[in-house]
Amino acid sequence: MRWIVWPLVGVLLLGLVVLSLQPGMDAVCVVQSVHDRLRHKHDGWSCVHYAAARGDMAALDASVEQTDTPIDARTESGATPLALAAERGQLAMVKQLLARGADINAADTRRRTPLYRAAAKGHPAVVRALIAGHATIDQPNESGQTPLWINAARSPTNNTEIAHSLVRAGAAIDRADTRGDTPLMAAARAGHSDVLAYLLNENADPARRNGQQATALLLAIRQGHTEAVRQLLARGADPNASVHATSPLAVAQRANRAKIVRLLRANGARE
């Protein structure tokens, strides 16, 4: 245990030294930043970033005043305080930062915006606040994945609240990423049946094919997502849309997906 205790003691002592020299500093930031540096985490974070991430407006104000850090200061990965607050679901902080003029579409080095981060982590209230602030709805990341796409792929709460907000704001239902995968395909691959059903109700195209010529149905079959297969077939997905001369039924049979095999046959699938 000593190898754990002594570094922690060192962190606390160093934090106390810094605070004695600058008593107005954010104590949580001082301790956390020293700890993170020892663990090589959160490179380039300032006290403004730590305060935004934990939703502490008073600490953020103090840090900005004492260090003259700009409201859109970036970490080494390019994240702004707004992006960190959005990713962690800090709604009050997000609203305050927007009111103070934070760049709502500031993208990091991987081109992820605050809206993308909030959608990826499943924070519907933050998503709505960013939409109300006129965030760019379909701004993609480096892989061409929009906020709707990443929510369909991850859907942390497996509900449609975020997808609904994005679509109502004008998100493109069938916008594909750099591999040709649409949000419907992302939901099918992940087995997120609620989001899948919502996208189908919003007329997402089940016949679309990605760069490997796979449909959403085939992606769901490969992953064994029976309910996703059921929903796609009910909305007109072609049970015979083969890929490289291999039928969906053959894929299901090879993977021993007995329930899916029965569903496909019931819907007219052929060998």
C-alpha cells in the first residue's frame, strides 16, 4: 500500500504549498491537476476546465479572474470548457458558458463539438440547450459521424429523446459516415431497438448500403440482435438483400442465430 499512499500524500502537500502561495486558487483544481499530472491524464487542463467539468461556476469565475484564462481556452486535445461541461451533463454550466459567449461549435482535434459530446454521452437536456443556442446540428467528427449518428450508435439510455430533439432540429436521418454507415445502421449494429424504431418511423431508409454493401438488416443479423431484425423486416427491409452473393439467411445460419433464421424465413428469405 505504501506505493499508493506516499504519492497521494505528496499530491496533498504540493496542493497545500500552492494554496499557501495563492490562497484564492481553486483547491479542488490544485489537488486534481497535480494528481492528473502524476497519472499523465487531462493534458493541458487549466482550473477553468476542471471547474467546467464539475459544474462549479464560482470556481470557474475565480479561475478566469485570477489567471485571465479565456472562456474558450483549449486543452491539448482541443476541448473547451463548454465541451467538457456538455460531455458531463453539466446543464447549468453549459447555459452559463453560452450566456458568456462560449463558442458553441468549437471542435476538438477529433472534430467533436459540444453537441456531439452531449449526444454521445446521453444528456438530453444539454442537447436541447445547445440546439436552442443554435449549435450546428450535423457537424461531423473526423469519421463523418454526426451527433445523431453517435447517439444512435451509443444511445446510453436506449431511448429516443436525444434523437427526437436532433431530428426535430433538422438532423439528416440518412447522413452516412466515412464508411457509409447511416444512423440506422449504427443503431442496428448496436441493437438499440428504441432508437432504431424511431429512425424507421422518421423514414430512415432500410435499403441503404454501406461501403461494404451491407444493409442495416445484415448488420443486425451479424450481431444477433433479434428485435432489431424484427423491426427492420416489419418496416420493409429486404430479407434477400445479399452481400457478395451471401444471403442474410445464410449469414444467420452460419452464426447459429435460430430465432433470426425463423424470422427471416417467415418473411420470405431464401437460401
